[in-house]
Amino acid sequence: MITNLQEREFTTEGLSYLIKANKKVIDYAKLRKMNFFNRKQVISEASSYQNGLFIHEKIKIDFTKGYFYEGDFYMQDCYCSYKNGTIKAKNAVYKKTFVEFSNLLLLQDEKKYHKFIYRVDLEQTPAKPNK
């Protein structure tokens, strides 16, 4: 078990993301017994971050459990502030260009919205020129 860790990923533009966590659990015995059919479940149980913070330049997400799977970072029991509202989600997936929340509650101006999927784009798309 690793405690109080920080992991970063850098790109040519600068810092892509930062993960801060209280501890990281790695169970190599479970990873060696990986089955083809439940690979995602084995990885989440054997190698996961506990009680962490995912930081990107546009968004900060608190999570209770997070793990990498096939190049994406999966988070469970997420909470974050975005623009003028807060998001509470059961699951979130960080992919290189966006974060996708699933099964969430969006709180905005004392109103509650239940959504199945909400996507936050992290890259700025260039504006389309007028013709």
C-alpha cells in the first residue's frame, strides 16, 4: 500500500492531469489471476486509488475510488464543482479530451436535475468561421 501520493501526466502543452490520493492499493496476486471476462473488475479491486482528488486545468473531481483501465481513468462516487453548479455522480471516466459522468445529480441554483450521462469537454474547439 502506498500512502499520500501524487501522480502526473505531462504533454507537450504542459500538465495534463494530477491525481492526489490518500493511498493506493496494489495486490499483485489478484492481478496475476486476471480473467479475460472480468478484467475491469479485477483491476478496480487490485490496483486502485482511495479517497483522492483528480485535478485538470478546467475541473477538479473528488472521488472515493479510482483506477486506470485501457488508458482511461475511472472514478467512483464523484463530487465536483463545475461552472455555477455542483455534480454528484456514481461514476466518471476521464478520457483525453473529455470527462463523462454517469448516473448523476446536477445541483444548480437550488434546483436538482437527475441525468444518466453528462459530458464535460476539456479541450477547446476552434470557432467555426462564418461564410
